[in-house]
Amino acid sequence: MRTLAVVLFLALTIGAAHAQRGVRIGYIDTEYILENVNEYQNAQNQLEAKVQQWKIEVEQRLAELETQKIQLNNERVLLTNELIVEREEELQIIENEIIDYQQKRFGPNGDLMIQKKQLIFGSAVLTIGSAKLLNVNELK
């Protein structure tokens, strides 16, 4: 009975030691990689240009909306209640479209976040892939 307990204890100990051996944890300093990759810098500059273009589009749409609101307020005296309500609804639709556009471009699941993720992970994978060997000491 005592031999069986010793054998069982040794089997469990060896099994646990073998199971722990399979887990490997690594650390990749993506900031270091991205600072040293020219392709990332070029892609980052292109993304910034897109962001500026999107911001200009939003500002233009908001300015146009504001102009239409001012025009409605100026014409309010001449319009009937039905026309006023109709134009206010049109302005509300335009405002909702602008908000949707902002969310599509700058929201948490918008184009900006998606492209940033693709840019970071794509550059890191290309860098590591081109190196073919990963020297952990260089990444720290």
C-alpha cells in the first residue's frame, strides 16, 4: 500500500512538472519596434493625413449645418409652422448624419481605431517576420 502511494505521488509530481513546461510567456516591446521601422512612420504619416481630411470634412458639414440653422431662424417669420417643422426635421436628419459620420471615422470601432490597430500589429508582424529570429534581449 505504501509503495502504491509513493508511485502515485511520483506520477502526479512528474505530470505536474511536465504540464508546466509547456507554458511559455514572451514580451514584445512594440514601441521599440515601431520606432525603428520606417514603413510604420510612413504609414503613420499617411494615417494622420487621412485624419486631417476627415476632420476638415466634419468641420465643413458642421459649418454648413450652422449656416442652414441661421438661415431658418432668419426666415422663421416668413414661414408657416408646417414649413418650420419640416425644415427643423431636415436639419435634425443632417445633424444625425454628421454624428454618425463622426462615429464611423473617430468612434471606438471607427476607421481610425481599426487602421491604428492594423498599422501597429501589421508593422510588428512584418518586423518580426523579416528578422526571422527573435532576440528577446534586443527588444527590451
